[in-house]
Amino acid sequence: MTKAQRTSVVVLWLGLAGLAGPTLVQAQKTTTAQPSPPAIPEAPVAPPARRSKAALPPDSALVRQRLRQAATLLTKYRESEALAEYQAVLKLNAQHYEALWRAAVLSVSIGNRYSDETRKKAYFGAAHQYAARALEIQPEGGESNYAMALALFSEAGLISARDRLRLFKQLRPHVYLAAERRPDMPEAWQLLGRWYYRVAHYNVLEKTFSRIFLGGYPQGASTKKALGALEKARELDPTRVQYCYDLARIYKYQGQRRRAITVLQEAIKLPTYTSEDLTVNRLCQQLLPPLLRATARRDRLHARIYRNLKLTPSQAPGNP
């Protein structure tokens, strides 16, 4: 490498330190109740043998009881208590697949509520470890890959720009497998849509860094695919306001205001069960009026242009 090339690489590296990759959705800061951080799972001394679901031992009566209690708590949106139940299951069976991937997802959900970066890292780090252990049991499982993709995606907001680019490349197989293996899981399609959109909108500096240091940037992403994945998520669960918000924002960025307005008008009518739902509902309400005004201005402009284009009798063809 010549001296000029080395200088260019150094400049590029320093420039990436200031990158702040956009995210589709603003993080929710607080909730009415702040749970304490979960106990971070200990990494196994040696990786457990990879087993299929058929090879897993049956659950004990106590494990089944804990799982039922966790499911009941989730229906009541008591996520911290549900997480504690899954952690209790893992004390009884450290290789319980469902408890691991659900503990990972809940850790991310709870961690997102904090504005304190230290607490976020604690939750997201725990989620990563739970997901990694689930992947050891089911390497190609839709749930385990979704849990890992979610943990990595959440960690992306807490790391440097160059590390974020490495992470987004690492995410690719997980988001694909999650949607492929669990096509009935709307959360997997939402995450795939977010990944498609973020990668499709790499700027020149991000693409150059990925090409030089990472062997290229992830292929196959596009805005069209992002819209398709988010529309699939909304189709599977039309009651989730978060899917509507993500979809409406992309429509807005693509200049499809009328579609964005339609989605937002439906979104603000959806019920809000959690503080996160309420926060996103308010974001939808804030996004809607500017789009309505912009659409009304454009309609008035088009109407004026159309009136001006109408010919008077004296201007009609064939008249002197």
C-alpha cells in the first residue's frame, strides 16, 4: 500500500468515528415502572452439544408450571416478572430452548426503556448471552436467530460507527433465518424490514469502509424489500402500532405521502396497552399533520395548474 493510500485509509477510519447511523424508530426512554436489571447468564464452560428439538428431554412439572406462569404474566404485560420466571426455568434446566430465547427478547424489551446507557448495556449484554445459548441448541431455529438478531440490532445503537457496520453484516444470516424459519412471527419480519432499510441506505463512506475493511457490505437489501417485510409484519399483526409507524416513515421518505397518511390514520385508532404503545401512538399523531398539510398544498397546486391549462374558446385549435 502506497503512502497516499495509507493516508486515505486513516482519513476514512477517522471519519467513520463520527458517523451516526440513522435508525427507523426512536427508542422509548422511560416507563411508569423501572425494573431492576436481570442477572446476566453465565457462559457455559464448554459449548453444549447441538441437539434437535426431538432430542430435548421433556419438561418437568415444575418447569411447565413456571412456563405457564410466564405466559400468563406476558398477557398482562408484566415483562419483568415474566423474565424472572424464565430465569427460574433456566436454574432448573440451563438448556431450556424456549426459556433462553424468550429471556433474550424480554431483556431487550426491558432494556429499551432506559435512557441510562449502562443499564441498557447490561440488559442487551444479557440478551446476547441468552440468545447465544439458544443458538447452541437450535442453530437454525427461527426463534433463536430472531433473539440473536434482536440483541445485535439493539446493541448497534451503543457502539461506534465502524463496529456498527461489522454488526450489520453479522446480522444478515440471523434476520434471514428468523423470517424463513418462523414466517408466522411478525416481529421477525419487522426486524428484517428494518435491516433491509438500514443497509439499503448506507452512505458512500459506509460503503467504502465496508468494502475496504469488511470485504464488502451486505448484499440483497433494498427499500422495496424493506416495505414488503414491514407490510408482511403488519398483515400478520395489524394491531401493533409499531409496525404501522415503521411502515409510514418509509412511505414518507419515499415520497408516498398518501400511503403514509392511510397507515397513520389507522395507527392512531389502535388500542395502546403499554407505555411503549402510547409513545409510538403519539409519534404517529405528530407525523400525520405535516403529511396532511403537504398533501393539501400539492393538491391545491395541481388544481391551479389544471385550471391554467384549460383553453379558452379563442385559444382553441383552428381559431385565428
